[in-house]
Amino acid sequence: MPFNGKRRSGSNKMMMSRHFHESIIHNFSNMRVGRNVNEVLPEDRTMFATFSRGYPAAEMEVRHFFATFFGNCIESFRMQDVRPYEQPLYARVVFLKASFIQEILNGSEKA
């Protein structure tokens, strides 16, 4: 399923709600294979998402965003640990398949 999120005209960046701005970075070089020839290690299915200060993003909002486009696609999700009333600035998302990351990034290192 190709990524069909809204894009800003003249830009390659995904349009986000005002409460969900992110930069997503993942490096695809040197993809490693696990014990099973068809198994991709979690490190190669992991995306690091950052959130803009002043635009808080809740875990459920981020999960809903990805589920809207890819369905059940997240293996594990870890938001930055923060004190009460502080805003998390990043999350680590491990997808079920590396192809989800490729679709999100659409050939770029960041989206």
C-alpha cells in the first residue's frame, strides 16, 4: 500500500495536524539480516520520530496516525520518558516490516 498522506504543495514533507509535527529519520544502509534469512532485525525496522516543542504529541495520536495509513504496522513504541507536565520530544517506533519505513520516507532520509 503506497503512502498517500497529504503533502504540502511544492514540498516533499507530510502535512501534519497542528499537534503532531515530526521529523523522522532512518538510515537504510547496511540492512542486516537476522537468524532467519527472511527476518529483518528490529534495528532495521526502527524509526526515530522527533516532535516540535510546543506541539505535544501523545502516544495514541502517533499510533493512530500510522494506523490510518498502514493499519496494524507497529511492533513496539517507546516515547521519551519525561516528568509530569513535560513534553516528550522523541519516540522510537519499531515497525513489523521495514517496508513501512520505506513507504513513509519515500526515498528520503527524513520526512
